[in-house]
Amino acid sequence: MIVGSKKSKVQYWLKPEQVSKEIYVHSRSFFSKYENSAFEDDNKLEDLIYKEHIYISKEELQEIIRATLKAFDFAPSGVGLELGAGCAAVSIEIAKLFPSVSRVYAVEIVPDIVEIAQTSLIRIAELEDTVIPVLGDFDNLRIEDESIDWIIEFDSLHHSFDLAKTAREAFRVLKPGGKLIAIDRAHLTTSRQRMKSLEMEPYSREFLSQRGYDPNSRITRADNGEHEHRVSDYTRYFKSAGFSKTRWKNLLAPELNLLKLALISATPWKIRQATKFRYVQTWPLWKILIPVLILRFSKRGQFGRFIKLPRAANSKRFQSKTILEFTK
């Protein structure tokens, strides 16, 4: 199997040895070792990369991207930047959807992901001249001021250890009028105490052993870059960075099961802390009841801030994602 290609040269804003020992980097390195497998079919390789790094299919990701861009009537063009790009799937899909995109810098801090997953997907998509794999830190972008037309991120901003700094860097590199589109998780009314408890939740012995850590050590979700933010936190940080306009909407899979989870999430977290429902976090029932019912049983595709996002049977797609638009 050919992994990556000579044309898909990685830009090293960081040296692998600078970051490889960081907890949030090491825990996201490869464990299947699929780079050593003899894949004759690129489709199988592509499917495996999606499975390991995005947890949903390529078709589902494409639908999420289309729904997001349609929600804000945004058509990317020129030079783009993806923050915390992972395997660069979002950059690739946008480059395929919009021929006017001349270049996308896919910035990711995990060396294995950049050098193996990114270069492989870019090669398969035949976009070596458009999507640039970058080993870098999105808090320290090696890009000139006001040189980027647009920025996108998918499930990466919540990994920022300093959201204010991340917002300032994004503002610095964007051209006036440029937009940052974020597809991420965000709380609406969850208490600060509850969000802090989620961040300080220690990983299990099994999780630690699978990633080569001492199972007796204590590593929290926050140590691993898992942070919790409200919608209001995102808007506050980006407004403080200088962004002149902020908007947000919510992609929602209108399943009745979501209402059950909303009821469970209303139970005090101290009561469900030792149960399998300790991680259940969704919006308050009073906020999503009507949107779920209307989007579920009518032909409407949007209700208020909520946008219908159908899920296939047995899908592992996220049931809800907040999308935010920040304009410089």
C-alpha cells in the first residue's frame, strides 16, 4: 500500500519530537497500525481512516458540511485554513465542492495523523496541489496577517487550551470580511460546576492501558484537551478577539430518543455520576421539545435556530452539533 505521496509534502511548523510526548497528542496517535496493512483498495483505506478519526461515514460528513454552509449561505473560495484538521477530510470535501478554492492549509498537531492519514486521503482525492498537510499548532499559525479568506473547524475548538488565544490567531490571519465557521459541541445552559466536573473526569484503566499509559496513573479529560464551553463562551471570546459579527445555529437529528436523553440530562449529575448516563449532555427539554417534534413529523427543514439533520439507521452520527459563524 502506498501511504501519502511525494506531492503531498507536509509543512512542518513544528517538529514531531516537540509534541509527540504531550498527552493530547500521544492519545490520538494510531493504534490499529493500519499503515502496515496491505490494502489494495483505496476505498477500504479511506473508510478505515473515517472510522478511526471522524466516527461517521464520508457521506454523512458531506451532508453535515453542506447543511452547515447552506445555513449561513457561505461558499468558500480562495485560500482557506482548517483548524485542528485531523485527517483533513473537511478540507478535502470543501475543495471538491468548491473549485474556486485554490488552497487549504489543514493544520493538525498529531504527527501520525498528518503524516499518514492526511497524506493518504489527500492522495486518494487527487488534491495534492490544493490541500496542504500541516503539522502545527492552531494557537501559533505560521501564516501572514490577513492572508486567509476563510477558516473552518470541525470538533477542534473545544480542544483549545486557550480559546482566547486561538480566537486572536484566527482573527490575525483572516482578511477583513473573512469568516470562521465552527462545527463543534457547545452547551446552552449547563452549569459551570457541571462542565468543570466533565473536564476533570479521569480516564478508565482500560483507556490508559490501550494508549500505553500506566493504568494506575490519573489523566483527566482536560489533560487530554477535552474542554467544555457554552455557546456564550464562544461568542464572548471571538467578540473579544475583534470579530464584528457572530451567529449560531444548531444541527439537530430530530429523533425522539433525544427527548429521553434531555430528560436524563435534567437529573442532577451527582446522582448519575456513577452510571452509564454520566456523560449524557444535551439541551434542556423545554428548548428542544418543539423543534424535535416539528422537524421529526413535518417536512420543515428548519425551525428557529434548529436545522434538520437526518440520520441513517444505526448511524453513529452526532445527534446535535452547534455551528457558529464569526465574521471579521
